[in-house]
Amino acid sequence: MEDDAPVIYGLEFQARALTAQTAETDAVRFLVGTQSLKFDNQIHIIDFDDENNIINKNVLLHQAGEIWHIGASPADKAVLTTCYNKSESHCFLLSVAPFAASLCSSFFSSDSRVVSCAAVWRMPSDWETGSHESPDESAHNPQTLELLCHLDDSTHGNAACVLWEPMGDGKRVISLADNHALLWDLQESSTQATVSSTATLEGKGQLKFTSGKWSPHHNCSQLATANDTAIRGWDLRTMSQIYCIENAHGQLVRDLDFNPNRQYYLASCGDDCKVKFWDVRSVQEPVKTLEEHSHWVWSVRYNHSHDQLVLTASSDSRLILSNMVSISSEPFGHLVDDEELSEGEELHQEDKGKEPLKDSVVSTYEEHEDSVYAAEWSSADPWLFASLSYDGRLVINRVPRALKYRILL
Amino acid sequence: MDEGSVPVAEDPGRRRRVHGMLKLYYGLNEEGKAPEQPESLDPCDINGPHFDPELYLNKLRRECSLTELMDQETCMVRQIRSLDSDMQTLVYENYNKFISATDTIRKMKNDFKKMEDEMDCLSANMAAITEFSARISGTLQDQHAQITKLSGVHTLLRKLQFLFELPARLNKCLELQAYAQAVNTHRRARCVLQQYSHLPSFKGIQDDCHAIMDKLAQELRQKFRDGGSSAKDLSECVELLLQLDEPAEELCDKFLSHARSRLESDLQGLEAEIRPYPSTSATKDASVHGLSSTTAPGSPADGSPKNSSLPSPASNTDILEFIDRGCNEFVSSLCLVITSYQELFINHAQKGELASKNIPQMANGKLHVFVDDLAARYFMLVERRIQEEKGVGDNSLLVRALDRFHRRLQAVAKLLPGSAVPNKGTEIVIRAATERVKQYLSALQSFYMDSLTDVRQALATPRLSVAGTSVAGPASGRDAPTSLPELLSSLSASILNQIKSVLASVHLFTAKDITFSNKPYFKGEFCSQGVRESLVVSFIKFVCQSSRQFCETAGDKGGSTPPALLLLLSRLCLDYETSTISYILTLTDEQFLVQHHSPVTPVTTLCAEAREAAQKLLNHYVKVQGLIISQMLRKSVETRDWVNTIEPRNVRAVMKRVVEDTTSIDVQVGLLYEEGVRKAHSSDSSKRTFSVYSSSRQQARYAASYTPSAPMDTNLLSNIHKLFSERIDIFSSVEFNKVSVMTGIIKISLKTFLECVRLRTFGRYGLQQIQVDCHYLQMYLWRFVSDENLVHFLLDEIVGSAAHRCLDPAPMEQSVIEVICERG
């Protein structure tokens, strides 16, 4: 069975931030944020036409600064958050970052400073129509994002990432800034943000959250964060730590993801080139460890519906799709439903004869030529995923058909 | 017709021929000649039986001329004449013979007549003699009968006298303790007394005798029970008792129980020597004490001194002494018991009438039970003692002890052919041997771990810090007395020596002069499974295993195991793979003449395992060292504010530190691994580097970034560059040589540098500082790697990325960079 060739899309700028448009469940759509210090940064909206294997792009301007992290609202297609750096020499919105000035004031009296901010944006309502009329024109004269509100607090520092409440109504976000986790309530169609509660990581030295993930389980009351080599779990109701995996990785922990189906399972990756799977109920040892990458692993993502499929992106320029059957929610393959059973003995026996799937690397994707910092599953098609490398190359791939049918049948 | 010969021949030949012709003439046919002479049916054959003179004549007349006829005629006449003369001679001869025969017959007739007369005379004489003899015997008849009667009376009288004297004699015998004579005497009289017991006088004698014999039997039994007497006495005793119709079974039991009490005291003696159970043995002692005193009233005299002379439980003898004692006391007395028992109850009984009563079988059965029981207890003690032998120092003692143990059991085997005792003994020996092998394995393992600890300590002891010396001086670096090669060689030598000594110790088990060495177990399984597999192979596997554990446990933080140890172990494993394993196994196979009946681990598997371990260790070493340098680089990039930094005046100290560390790692690796191949250097490797940045490409880059209209160019250029360069695996497997190791470490470090740079934003001077740093690294790092282009490429990427992340990308002049770097 021949698999479709990957689809490659090149951005003009370097890029690190990638997300699927979470609220969009019909079209395969990814959002990419660029990083450029010299030009206006952009958000590329990548539409993938699965049938024709074609990509449609739309560009929106993000003039605030280079984008380090991007998150799409689970409720409103048009709303997204970004974490961005702005250097004051390029800063157009001086008023929004008074705290940054105070933070940097101890440095030399140079006029160039770099501060990290976070904000909620809305896409212009007609971005789609505009692109259809004259795609060339839109590329040159792109529309600009509409700022809804800043997620900045004068008392808290640089934002590393912003997390939307999974499957929520788009009213709550968490931002991780230095050693604080801030829970925001968005009001009045997201134009106003207030901090409802905070949690602070106390400890020796300069602690800093590198990434985090809002657990979709337990009524969305849990958060996992990574700082240095440790992974911590937080209860959002009390904003207190509930578990801590010290030395989860030998080096820095780069990313986390929750198993969408098994509430206690958590995947993490880091600079020790490993991907580890944890059961947060017993954190002494990882449940499983993958060592397939030959450099730091920057991103790990569970497939939203088939949690045996795990995507990892690494600065060895590779993307690896693994099939972790043994720790998935379907360790014995697809469970046959009752109604399917009645279809006949034959099918049943076939199922039984099938060899249990083993944990394995499904595929290694080598289309990238620079470090791959982000990988995401499509929210619309569970068999599609995109990966983004630093040189601005976005690659859209599919799960191999053989495996797909094996999982489905 | 042979008429020619007839006149000439006169010798016996001629006569015969004449006879033949006569025979022919008379129609007689000599036997045997008949078939030779074909019957001539020719009527013209003058010698033939069917001769017809008429035909012949006619034929002659018809065929022959006159002269021929004449000749024929003369010839014929001559023949007839000669025939006639022959006939006459014959007649004369026979006549003479006949006459002499008649004379002889007549003479015989006369002689016979005389003889007949003499015979008549003889018969008359004989008749007279017979008559006389009959008369003599008739007269002597009476006297003969009388004498016979008298002699009969005499015998009877003597027998009676014997009977009457019997009680007295028996008493006397009893007094003199001549039991054998008494029994003999009594036995002779017994039947008679039995027969005539209806007569009162005889009855009295019989009763007396019975009383005496009972007393005698009592005494014998007493004597038997005392057992103090010699074996010969004892056997005599038993023999007599048997003759006295004592029940054999009872005797066997008594004999055995008596022997048992003695053997048990031996066993207690042995038990007392085993340390760990002093209390139990003491109580057992006491209980047996009581037991023996009740069952055998005679024995305390023997038993108590023995018990009191028992060594105190605290004194612990060595195993050889223990086994010696066991052999000398227990086994030899057991053998004695067996011999005398067999002598008494089995061999002896087979001769006599007792055999019919199935006594040998019964006795044999009892003996087997007895021996098995006691031997089992003995074995238990021996095994307990052997288990105490934990120290692996001197194996020869144990082997000798086991040998003695085994050898002495052979005696039992000879005495008792069907017994299971020797087999059980062999099993004990085998168990002891396997246990020993296990102990040696664990001893080897702990030795190995101890050696590693020693090495660790040696590595940890303060050494000359390389940091103080010049960066570029490999000579001064070499002075650093880590002396890794020495450590390695001493480690591997000591391990090898240990293995050898262990092999030598184990080899004692199979020495020629050891009795159990020719058991099939020791010839086959012990060598192949015991020594080769569970000792040598297990140890090698353990070495690999423990090495691999260093990679895993030390794994994440990399702190616990010193990198030098990893390097050392990796080399050790590699050496094992290349030579040591096959050497050790060959040594083992040679020493033990292993014949592999069962499948054994092949050398190649072990080598593969060792190689894998070596690879893993080396990879881990690279990773750990790379991470140490990475950490420095990362900290240096992360902690600095690159936007607001001053113009670079010199190379950052971190970079110098990186180069120093790399140099010392290079020295360290160079001590253990060969140089390895590297691609040819360009003539000015250290100088040319910045041409990459400063010349066309780099300028094109910056130029591109200044032109807002064509932002694609930068990517395009770097992408094109990447298209033609190979993908670099950062944490990849390295080869077993210095260059490869160094390449791995530098790759990891520089990639970290790159990734960290990409996460930062730079000001103008920040970029320039990175440029300076990279140039400095370039100057020193190219020499360590296999392909300097790799360093170029990575440093290019770093500077390129820094330029991208720069708010105000104004690169520094190449000449200035060079000046700064050379200033150091």
C-alpha cells in the first residue's frame, strides 16, 4: 500500500511555534508563528486539502514580535494566544509592558531590551475571503491580528507559554511566566483578562517553567509543568503541587503531553534524547522510555483519539512516530464492540488470530533539514500531523495506511 | 599281443603276468582291472573270450600272405610252448605246498592228545582243595560271632560312659571357658539324649546338660553383649550361639544395635566438631547418654570415657581433620562391623545348614538398612561441615578432604556391593563441588567489584590538574598521572590472575590422583557446565553486565561514575572481546579437557556481548563528557545578557575552559585508544576557518538579511548548504578510536551551543562575541576530530544562527577576530 508523499510548505522566516486550530473539526488547519527580529512576524494559517493534497495558506501579521509559542482556543476558531518576544527597539506598544522596563532597568542604559509577553488575539473575520480573491495580494498586504488582551501582569515575568483549558469554553487560560503559573479568566469575549489564581514555584536559584500542559482529565483541574529536569503536577483548585518527578530527565525537560484516554499517563521529552512515559501515581520510575532520537527531543504529542500513536520531534532534524501499544488505552488492539461481535464468528476469530501489536517505531520522517521544534496532530483528522523545523519548513504527513487499518480494523 | 616280452621276462613281474594270463584263461577277472581292459568282442582276438578259431583262421588266411602265415604259425607255436611250460611249473609248486601242509596237521594231532591228559589231572586236584577249605571255615564259625558281639558291647559301654560324664565335662569346659569344646560335645550327645529321653536316667543327664548349656548360652550372650572382646572372639561367640539354635534374627539385631551404639558415639564426636549447633549437639549428647546407659548396661564403662573425652564444641578443626576423623573413626569401624557381620551371618551361614533358613537374605537386608541409616547421618554431618567451608582461600584442603571421604567410601562399596552409600557419597562430593564453583564465582565477582572500587579510588585521588598547564601542551597533559594504561593493565592482569588461580583451584577437583575425578560427572558435566559455563562464562557475562549497569545507573546525571572509569572499562571490555575471552576459554578448555556434550556458550557470543558492552560504555563516556562540556556552554549562553553586552575584547573564559577540557579528554582517551583515521587536514586548518564567515557566503547572508525584499535567500543559502552536507547524528555510536570519540564529544558540545544560541537574542556585540568564541574554538578543536569540516559546519551554523538572532547584525572584522583570538 503506497502511502501518500508528505506535503511540504516553506515559510520565509524561521519558526518554532505550531498549533492545530483546536476548535476547527472539519478542516485540517494548522497555525504557524514565525520568528524574525527584523521583519513583522506573521501567523500562517495552513489549510490542508486532504483530497487534492494541496495546501492553502493565509498570512496574518503579528507585529508585536517574534512568536515563541502559539495556542488556539478550543472554543472559538478565531481566537488564539501567542507568547512573543519583543525588543524595545522594535516595540510599537510601549505602554503594554511597563513591568518589562522595570525588569530591565538594572541593565545598561541601552535602548534595546528583549521582553517576553503573552497576549490573546482574534483573527480578522474575513481573512478567509480575502485570501480567495487574491492570494498574491494577501501575501504582500496581509491583514493584521486584532489584539484582544494582554496576559501580562506587572508582578510576573516573562511568559513561556499559554495553555487553554482543554475542551473548555475558551474562558480560561494558564500562562507560565518564569516561576509562576497564572490562571486567567477571560471576560467580555476575551477582551479582558484577570488573574484568578496563581501558583509559584519556590526553590533555590532562578527557577523557570519551560513548558506545561493542562490535563484534560479530572474535570480539567490539573496542570503539569516542567522546569529544568523536574516535572510537577498542580491542582488548579488549590493551586498547590500534587506530585513532583524529580530528575524526570537527565537534562532539561522540553515538553509534556497527557494521554488523552488514560488519565494518569503522561509523556515527557528532554535534552537527554529520551521520551519517557510516566504514571503519575508512581513516579519513581518511568513506565516506558524511548531512546530513538540522536539529539534533544523538543516536542511530544499523543494522538487525540488513538493514544498509542506518539509523535516526537527532535533537533536531530527528525520526526518519529511511535506506536506505544503496551501503554495505550487499547493494549490488545482495537476492542471489538458487542454489535460487531454479532456480525459473525469469522471476524471474531480473525481478531483473535491477530498478533498483539508491539511497541515500535512506526516511521521516522526525515524531510526536515534543520532542528524540528514542534509537531502537532490535526484536530480534524486523527491520521494527519504537521511538523515544523527551524528553517521554516512545515511538513504534513499521514500515519501509514497499513498501521491505520490495523488500528481501525 | 605281447609275445615279444614273454620269453625275456623271468622275474616276479613275469610271474605275475603269467598269473594274469592264467586268470584270463580261466575267466577270472581281477578286481579293479576289469574296467581297464575293455572286453574285446572281437572273435579274432586270440586272447578275448569270444575268440572263434574258425573266423580267426579265415581271417588270417584271407588277409595274410604266406610268409606272414608262416611267421604267425611259428609265433603261435612258440607261445603255446611257453604256456605249457608255465603250467607245469605251477603244478609242481602247488604240489609241494600241499604235501608240507599235510605233515603239519598230523603233528598237531599228536600234541593235543597229550595236553588233554594233563588237564584231567588238574581238575582232580582242584576238587580236593575246595573240600579242604569248606571244612576249615566250618570249624571257625562260632568264635567269630562271639568276637563281634563283644566289640559291640564295648562301644556301647564307652558311649554310655561319655553320656554319664557329659555334665561334668561340660561344667569343666564352662569353668575353663572352653565354650567351643562344650558346644561340640553337647552337640554330639544331643541326639542320643533326645532319643532316649524316655528313660529316667538319660532324662536326668539331658536335664543336667540343658541346664549347663543354658548357662553357657547365657554366658555367651553376655560376652557377646559386652562386645569388649575382639572380633574373633565375637565371631566365635556368634558361631556358637548359632549352633545352640539361638534365633539368628535376634542375634543380628543385637549385633547391629551393639555396633550402632559404638558408631553413634563416633558420630557424636563428629557432630561435636561442627560449630554452628553447639547447643543441639550437647543436648543430643545428653539424650544419647541416657539412652545408651539404659539399653546396654555393659556399655557405660566404654561409653563414658569416650563422651568425656569429646572435644569441646568450640574447638573447630579444619575440614580435612574432620573428614579424617570421620573416616578413621566412623567409616573404618563401619567397615569393620560390615566385615564381621558378613563373616558371621552371611558367609558363615551360607556354608552351614542355616542357609536353608534364608538367614543370609534376612541378615543382608538388616545390614543394608543399618548401613544406610548410619551413613545417612554421617552424610548429614559431613554435608553440614562442608557447608561451613565458605572461605575460598585454600581449595586443596577441601578437595583432599572430599577425596579422602570418597575414597574411604569405596571400601564400603566393596564390602556392600548393592549399597546406595557410595552413590550418595558421590552426590555429596558433586554438590560440594558445584557449591564451590558458585562460591568461586561470587568470589570472582566481588573481587572484580573490589578492583573496580580500587580503580575508582585511584582515579579519584588528587592528580595534577591539567587545567593549570598550557592548553595546547599535550606533553604536559600526559604528565597528569592518571596513568590510565597502568590502571587498566593492572586491573586486567589482576582479574586474569584471579581467574587463573580460581581455575587452578577448581582444577584440583579433576586431578588424576583424586578418586572421584574419574566419575562421569567430573569428567563431563563438571568441566563443561560447572566450570566453563557457570564459572568462567558467568563471570565474563557478569563483567559485561556490570559494565552496562554503569551506563544505566549512572545514566541520567552522569555524576556517579567518573568518566575515566567508563573509558577504562570500555577498553577493558574491548580487550576482552579481542583477546581475553578467547584466551580464558581456551585456557579453561585446555585445563579441563572439556568435551562438550551439552551445548555451551560459544566464544563469539561472549565476544559480541563484550563488544556491545564496550561500545555502550564508550558511547556513554562520549555522552557524559559531551554533556559536561555542553553544560558549561549552555550555562555560559543562558546566563548572559547578549543584547546588552560590551564589545568583545577577548575570548570568553568558558571557551578556554572548553578547549582545555577537550584537550585533557583527548589525552585521556589517547592513553587507552588508538589515534584512528582522520580526513586530511587542509594546510592551514587553524587559520582558514573564518574565511567561511567573512568571505562571500557569510556576507551574502548578511547582505540578504539587509534586503527586506528577499528574506528567502538566507534560508535558501543555508538549505543549499545543508543539502550537500551529510546529516549529522549527534548522539551516535562512536568507533573504538580516539578521533571518533573526540568527534562525538565535540559534536555534542557544539550542537548544544547551537541550540542554546538559537534560543537567545543578540545585540551587535553579542554576535561579535560569538564570532570571536567560534573562531577560537575553530583554532583549537579542528585537530581533535576526524573531519574538520564538521567543526566548520557546526561553527558556521552557530555564527549563522547568532546572526539571525541578532537585532543589529554587524559582524566583526575577521582580522580583529584573529587578533583577539591570538591574544588568547
